[in-house]
Amino acid sequence: MAKRDSVGKEFPGREWYVERGKIIEFAKSIRDLNPVYWDQEAAKRRGLADVVAPPTFVMCSGLQSPPGTRGMNVVEEAGFDQRRILHGEQEFEFFRPIVAGDVLNSSTRLADITEREGKRGGKMTMALTETVYTDKEGQTVMIVRNLLIERGVAPSAGG
Amino acid sequence: MTLASSAALEFSAIQVGDAAPEVRFPAITITDIVRYAGSSGDFTPLHHDPVYAQKAGYKDVFAMGMMTAGYLSKLVGDWFGPENIRRYKVRFTGQVYPGDTLICKGVVTGKREADGQKWVDAALEVVTAEGASVLAGEATAVAR
């Protein structure tokens, strides 16, 4: 059962190092070979300090968690059943480009929990989280919103 | 070529209704999914363990939604310049299975001036070669 009383709870993040090699690896994994993702000179010709991170690059930030630690588990806090979770929506808002060399801090807030009847029957529960990323100067550089859905029933085969 | 102009998105050159050059990817393989699992750190077994996926009621492993969102971002980056993207939103509408061919599309839905800057809005979608919708999205870029 989702716990509505966890709405508003804040989860502090760790420092996230935006690394050039990781950007190149990530860009290849999304089949995007744009030189601004791997060629420093191409990035500099476009006025960037270093190679730029693809829009969804922050998805890999959890890999930097130190060994033996667990990432913050917002959905567990909200009482969601991991086996029934689907990713509903994801939104990235940028206030400037994120480039290799950035060191960002973050804080995640469980913004909302809502329920509605699913199309295939069963109650769907949705959790919206909002993570704000700030740079060393304290400026907000990115806000990420994530909507997770807990299905009420198992999907039909092929669904 | 001036250095600044290569990075800028020309507001005057963009019209509402303009379509992005379509981006089509070869059929998705389990290897593509595993590569994205490694690069993103998403090791949810639904995406790489067929037995686990079938027990959960799916016909096979399927790609992470964010992998499809990553593929779609190539269209937006090639169109507007990655450094000009100020908003990127995706909504997942269907599963992507190994063997699916993804076709990414975009169309300009708005041009506006606000907060002393020029903005271009676009609607995005990813469909399979069979025409099934798997992702709907939106992007906003800063222009000059």
C-alpha cells in the first residue's frame, strides 16, 4: 500500500561527477555519435567548456554510489511493490548545458502520490518525484521529474 | 563558419509544423538492451532475464523506457543541438521488445518569446515499424 504520509519527504543525494569517459560510453549506448558528446574540440568550437551530457545522461548517476551503499529508494519509502512498478513519465528541465567536469549536488522530494483505476482493472498508484541538481556555485542546473506507476494487476501476456 | 553560429538554433529558420528528419534504428537486440543496462546501471531483471520477464507476465525481456528515450534524444540533439535543449519530457506508451525497429519523429508545435529569450517547442513520438506507439514526448529548445 502506498503511504500518502511520505509525500513531501526529502532525500539528499550525493555529489555526482559528470565524467567525459562516461558520457562517451553512455552516448554509444543510445546510438548517438554526435561529436559534442565525445570530441572536446568539437564541443569547444560550439562554445562549450567540454563535451556535453546527453539529455538523459543523469540516468547513470546511481552507478557512482559507493560500494555497500544503496541508492535512495523513494518508491520503497512510498510502500510500492517493486515487482509491479512501471516507468510512466520522465521529464528533464535544463537551465544550462551539463558538461564534463561538472560536479552536481542533488536533493529528491517525493512530490505526490495519486491513485486511479487502471484501464485493465485494478487500482494504479502513481508516485511523482522531483530531483533538483545544483552546481558548485549553488545554481540550479537541472530539475528531473519521474513518474512511477504501481500496477494493480499483472499484465496479460504480450501486454 | 563562425564558431558561435554553429551552436545556435536559428529562430527565424524554424516554422511551426516543421518536421524533424526521421531517425530510424535497426531492430533492437538483447545486446543493445544489455549495453544500456551497463551504461545506465539499470539492472532490473525484466530487461535482461527472459525467465524473470515471462514469470512477470511479459512475452520476453523488453527495453528500458529510458533506453528508448535515449534513442529519441538523438533526433532532438541533431535537430536543435544538444546544448540548446532546455526541456525533454517522455511518456511511455508501450513496450519495446527485441526485434522491434524504432522510428523517431518530431514536429515543431510552437515558437515563443518569454523571459527575454526565444523558445521552440516540439512534439515527439517513437513508433515501431508495425506502427505501434511506444513513446510520446515533448522538447523545448532555446533559439536565437
